[in-house]
Amino acid sequence: MANACPSAAEIAAKIRYLHEATFAGKTRGRFKLDDELMRAISGRSRLLDNTFEDIKAACAEDGLMITRLKYHGIYTVMETKKMVAWRNVPARLLTKLENEWKWEE
């Protein structure tokens, strides 16, 4: 009997491990995976969209955001709390943008 593929939760645990690991001169933090490595981590020869969505949801439960950049052949991973801490766009800039740009209708 063939081995079953790892579950989304198991793959998310591997991704969390990589996030916490020391490499590239950093003790933890954001990173990218190429398609081949992501397929290896997931135990699959192809990573279907619905499988990726399950992995994404499992990563979110661990406080990680994983993004698939198909055109570049990579996946990016970072902590959700880092993204939440990004600066907000002030309403005054949106107003200025709307006033200065001529939108085609």
C-alpha cells in the first residue's frame, strides 16, 4: 500500500519548522520556497489549487501567511502579525489620489 500524502496540517507544521529555523543569516522569519521544494514538502508531484488552499488555511491557524506566486514559481511565507503591523494608508492620501487622478469611466 502506498503512503498517504501528508495532511495540510502536517505540511503547515513543516512550514512552521522552516519559519523557525536558522538559515540565510537569520534565526527565523520570512522565506520563499520554489515549486519543487513545496511539492517535496507536500509529498505530491503536483500541488492542486484546492490542496494549496487547505495548506494556506492550516498555515493561517499557525499565524503564517503563505502566498503562491505561480508566475515566479515560488511560495512566500511570513508571519501574519508582521503584515498586520504594516502601516495603514491614511484617508487623506486616498482623497488626494481621487482628486488628482483622472479615472477613465
